[in-house]
Amino acid sequence: MAVTMICPNLGCRKTIVAPDGARGRLMRCAHCSQVFMVPIRDGSSEPATADETNNQKDKSGSKKH
């Protein structure tokens, strides 16, 4: 599902729609060229921690070493 957000540049504030695959990656606003990170999940602009990544792997059936 696409991610809809508002450009963090206070002088721009345009609506931006990013593909779901862009989560956790840097993106540039097409209107003002501001670089920002697409949130990993709703309400978060920070990348996942190692613990969160390991928990996701555990749930998908991967084994811990």
C-alpha cells in the first residue's frame, strides 16, 4: 500500500505519495527537493532497530543464531 505524507519542508508542505517499497529509504520531494526519510510504519520516521528486525525475521520462520 502506498505511503501518503506531507513534505517536511515548512515552505512546501505538498502531499507526497511514495510506493510501499520506499519505506525506510531517503526520498526527495519533487516540488522543493527536500530530502527526507519515508516512515517505516505509520507515525515513525526512524529506521527499525536491530531488535525489531530480528523479531520480524523470527515471525517469518527464520532461525536465530
